[in-house]
Amino acid sequence: MDFIGYAIPFAGAAIAIFLAGFGSSVGISTAGQAADGVLTEDPDKFPSLLILVVLPGTQGIYGLLGGFLIMFKLGLLGGTPVSLNLVQSWQIFFAALPVGFASWISGIHQGKVCAAGVAMAARRPETLMKGVIYGAMVETYAIFGLITTILLLWSIKI
Amino acid sequence: MAISPMKKVNIIAHRGIQADLLQRLQDLEALHISDFREGSTDQGKATSHKNGEVTDERLEARISNIQSAINYLSQFEESRGLISGVLSPKIILSREQFQRVVDAFDEVAVVQQCRDLEKEANDLFSEIGRVEFLMDQLTPWIDLDVPFEDLAPTEYTTTLLGLLPPKILPDLRMKALNLTETFEVVNVHQGKEGTYLVAIFHNAFKQDLLDLLKGFGFEEMKFPDLKGTPREIYQRGISRIRELRQMIHTIGEKSRALVHHRHNLQVLYDNLSSQLQRKKAECHFGQTSDTFVIEGWVPAGKWPNFQEQLNGEFDELALVEAEQMDRETPPICLDNPKPIRPFEVITELYGMPNSREFDPSPFLAPFFFIFFGLCLTDAAYGIIITATFLFLLKKYRATLGKIKLMWVLLFGGISAIFMGAITGGWFGDLVNYLPPSLNFLKKGREVLMVFNPMDQVMTFILIALILGFIQICFGLVIRTVRNIRNGDLVEALCSPLAWLILINSIVLVFLGYKGTLPPFLKTIGLAMVGLSSLTIVLFTDRTTPNRILRIAWGVFELYGITSYLGDVLSYLRLFALGLATAVVAMVVNLLGSMVLSWPYVGWAVFILLFTIGHLFNIVINGLGAFVHTLRLHYVEFFPKFFQGGGKPFRPFQKNPKYTIITDGLQ
């Protein structure tokens, strides 16, 4: 089949990056607002709360990672651009979905868990790490999404 | 073992030495004071004469006064730079210097001065607020060229100032002129919120006109006691504010002159708060009219020194080793060799082990070390992290050196160097961009590199899974050993050991099917799978008399195998995070190589991009590496064997907030 251009894989990369970025920004905003509320009372807590606030940021990076891996796969970043047929294009598109969707939803919800963690750490600073661990539990599923995307991408034969 | 054995002691002493003894105990930092009244058998001999917390209100008030003076002065201190500001280094001084300050420095005058200055400044600030509010109100009237005193009511006329809703002035004027001709409106200012106007009318029509104005939604504004035109008053306000700011500035100067007292205040604060702690400890003592009894725990390792020091210094004192009673649990003090000690913080964050189990710190240390490095997998990042923490720990040794987390991160950096070298990560794939003259670096990287995670994804995945499997098995081994040590051989055989055999034989069977291992192992594996799962089904719940229920619980327990699968898969995060670091680094390099070709500014932009990009990657992925390594230990590793519930050993000590005394006794 003839080379049909990169529109479909590009759509995949775009979805991975923007959904994940969306999830992360909502998540960080939720946690950040909670932290701001605490800081008005006690500005010294800034460094410790920062951990909880940036925690939902990793999803955005996973999405970015997925997007860039697609670009690597296409040979756009430091390589020779490959020629794709329709099936391969769609394969790349679908491979991008797990990281995009998992990061999107988990980012939003991780933000909520982190916001609760902020409230907890405000009252009892010694529980900070426990809040972080709960936040990290949500992130597991974004990581699974990323792993699936990576494995799917690697299994596509071009 | 890594949990230090504890000695329970009673210290019986004469009241006369109480103050000296307590101070000495604080310095020794070796005694965990428990409540004498609880669990004491000889209640008859000595009773604790006070109930609840002992407090000294005067002392507490003095401490809080000093604290507020310190806080007040802190805003006038010269900024100390970012790092020092965040770390707020402590004052390091010798015992003599400390005592000299305590003896010589009287805080009352300084505290009073601070309080006065603060109050004065607050008053000035609130006056500024009032003036600014008035000026705000006057702004729309600025063009009114009449002094306010001229707007006062006269014998025949009334003058009103106020705000009328927008666009109805002509209407109002018409209605008013229908009533009377002695009505004059001056439109002073047209604002978004309405028309600011002055209305003048004859007193004879006052009531009618007031009603009319009210009907139009007119809001009267009053400026009583003001003299001069609005513009004059406004100008006066500006100069008054300037004056007030100058006064605040003067107060700032005065306060700045007091800043040099801050260190003394802090020394005094620490001294008084340790005094308060001694006071508070008193409520845990047993008391008679002439003696008092302290009950507590001393780690066995510190016991000889503790005994020697106290007996050497005090005569009117008896140190008695007490029997540990059955229901008593000693506080837990972790005691590990130096390289493992920082990793105790991982255990402490989760909760202390109880006295019947092992301290998990030595077991988790090697895993934590490896996992953190695998999540970063970049040698150059590792070098940067290591160098940063070495620098910080060297420079702020007295403060930061005590923080175990710092050392853990230092070790993490070292680990990242190893893992980075193995996977060939040096600022990602930076070597590929180097000019040919630096080819030896490329060679060096290849010599150290064991596998390339970008090409050999499956290798990396397998490494992550195998490490996870090993850690989970290790956890089960620990539980087996603990059960055996505690004499519960049956539990060891039926639960952790059975699971250990089960998951290992499943792997055996799997590898047998795949042909990686000789097929006869598959048969052995299958037999062991059957045997161990049967053990789990039949013997996990050994207490329930109802056999059907017992087996049902056993089957349910066996279903837990899925969680083992999930646990092992969870270790894939090591791979995902490792790859994430590498890919982000590659992207930074790629962008850098693109801007490098820009004319003129290329190099500058490149350096900026390179620094910020990689720094960002280090911080974000370093945080991820730490958090996720921690999570793997807390969620996957610890539940396999860790019970927890021990209460931490909290030695009676000074706990200074601002100072560090260098010539300690230990």
C-alpha cells in the first residue's frame, strides 16, 4: 500500500499528549488550590506540600513520553522518516490511547487524593508521606497505561 | 538484631538533685521516660502527686513572648540567599557560649521594644489604610472646586452630595423642576457606577425633594469634619501617607537595630523550652516527700555509659534495673550499622516494627538503593545529585547531617550513577551529538553499557519483573524466618512458606512450558503447585471448627494469588520511570541540537535550554523515583512480612529549635 502520510499517527500522539496534559493540569490545580489554602495559614509548609502538588504532574510527562515515542517510531526525531500503510497508521493511533486516557482520568483523581493529602498534612504534618503514598497509588494506572502504550508501539512492525 | 534491646530502669533520687539530674538526662539523650503511674506495681510506696500535665504558665508565657519577638525580628533580617533561607541554618555554639548568653542576656527589654515597635507599626499601617480609604472615596469628587465647609446647610438651603444611578439625571432634573425652581444639580463626575452630583435646594421643599431623590435611587454621601476642597484633602492624604511610610521606615530602622539580639533570643528560647520539657516530664515521675522515681527505658548499647555517667556524677541516686513485665512493650529503637542507618527513615515513615519482629531497614536498604537508581538510569544525573548532596551535607553537616533522608538521597544519586552507566544514560543520549573528536567518550559509554533500554525494551522489563519477584519472595522469606524464630513453626509452614513455594513453582511451570527450562522441572513444578495450594486451602484458617467454612476461607485465601501477580506487575514502574527519564533527556538534547544552529544566539539558547531542561528532568524524575520506590516498599514489600505497631523510642532530650551545641557529651 502506498504511503498515506502521518495524519493518523499524529492524531495518536496529539491525543496522548493533550489528554495527559489535561489530566495533569486539572490534578495539579486541585492540589495546588488546597495547598494555597494551607499556605495562607502556615507559609512554612511550602516545601513539604510541594511534593503533593507536583505529584499529579507526572501524568503529563507520561503522555509527552508516549507522544515522543510515536515520533521516534516514525523516525521524525533523529532518524529517517518511515513509510507507513493504513493498518500501521491505525495501530500507532490505538497504541497511543492507553497512556492518554489512563493519564487523563488518573491525573484528575490523583489531584483530588493529593488535595485531601494536603488537608491531612496541614493538620498532622507527620502524615505527609502517607498522603504521598495514596497519591502514588492512583498513579499506578497511568503507569500501566504508559507501559501498555510502550509495549504496543514496540510490537508494531514497520 | 537491628532493633536495639532495651533495659528498663528505675532511677530513684533525692529531690535535691532533681534539677541537675534532669538536665544531665537531657544531655545524655538515652532515656525514654515512661509513665511511672501506669504499670507500676509498687503504687503504695510512692505516688505521683500531680495529675495530668504539669505546666508552668509563666514559663510558657515567657517562651511565647520570646517566640513572637524572634518572629517579628526575622522579617528585618538580611536575606540569606535561597539555600540558607530554606534550610535556616542553626546557631552552632559551645556549651560555655550557650551558658554565657543564658546568664548574661535579659530578654525583657528587647521583647518589650519589639512589641512596642510592632504595635506602632501596626497602628501606622491601619492609619494608612484609613487615609487610603478616604482618598478612594474622594476620587470622584476631585473636580468639585468647593471646600466642604461651604457645603454645610444654611438657614434656607440644603446641600446634598451623592451618587445617582446612571442615565437618569435629566429625568430627575425635570421632575424636580416641576416641584420647585429652587433646585440646582451639579454633575461633578460621571462614573460607571453612576453620576456623582451635588444637589442644592430650598429648605421649604426639603421633604418632597428628599423623597423624590430617594425614589430615583440617590445615595447620599457624607463627608463630615472635612475642611478644604476635595483636591486639597486628596493632596494632604498623599503627603500624609508619605509621612506615615517614612515613620514605618524609621520603625524598620529601629527594628533592624535590634536584629542582632535575635541570636540571643533564640538561645534563650531553646534554653527555656528545654526547661519546660523538664517541667513537663515531672508529671511522669513517682514522688514521695523527699525522693522521686523516674521509670524508663535505655537502649542496651547505651546502658554502660549511662550508668557510669550518672553514678559518677550523683551520690544521692540509685539506678535499679527493673524487670520487664509481660504486658509491657519496650519502645523501639532502631540500631543499624552506619551505611544502613539512613534507610531507617523509610521504616520510621511507615511506622515502627513491634518488638517481636525484625527491623526491615537492613532488608529494604539494598532494594531501595537499586530501585531508586533504576528509576533514574542516568549516570550524569546521578553525579549531579551525588555532588549536590555531598556539598549540602558538607556545608551544613551539623543540621542536615542528622536528617537521614539526605543520606538516602545521596545514596540514590550514587545508585543512579551505576544504573546510568549500565544502561548507557549520560544526559540521555548526549554522546550521539558530540563531535567526532570526542569519540572516546562514546567508546567509554559502550564499554560500561550492559544493555540499551531504548533498543532492548524486553530486557529492561524482565529486569524490573525479576527484581520485583525477588523482593516479594524475600518478604515471604523474612516472614517465614520470623515465624520460626517466634516458635510458630506451623504458621511458617502453612502460610509464608507455602506461598513462597507456590509462586516459585508457578514460575517453574511457566518456564518449563516455554522451554527455557528442561521439561521434567515442569512436572515437579506442577506437583509443588498442587501441594502448596492444597496447604493454603486446608491450613490457612486453622482455628475455625466448621470444616466447610474453613475450606471456603482457604479457597478465598488462595484467590490472593492474583494480588501477587498484580504486585509483580507493579514493579514495571521501575521500567516506565527509567525510560521516562531517558526519553525526556533525549528530547531535551534534540531540542538543544535544533537551536544550536540558530545564528548568533544559538549557543546561549542551547545552554539555557540544556540546563533548564535537564534540571527539570532531574527534579521531576528524582521525585518520581523516590516516591515510587517508597511506594513499592510500602505497598508491595512491607505487607508480605511487616506487622508494625511498635511505639518509637523518644529519648528525653533538649530538642533545640535554633541552636546546636557542639561539645556534646556523647
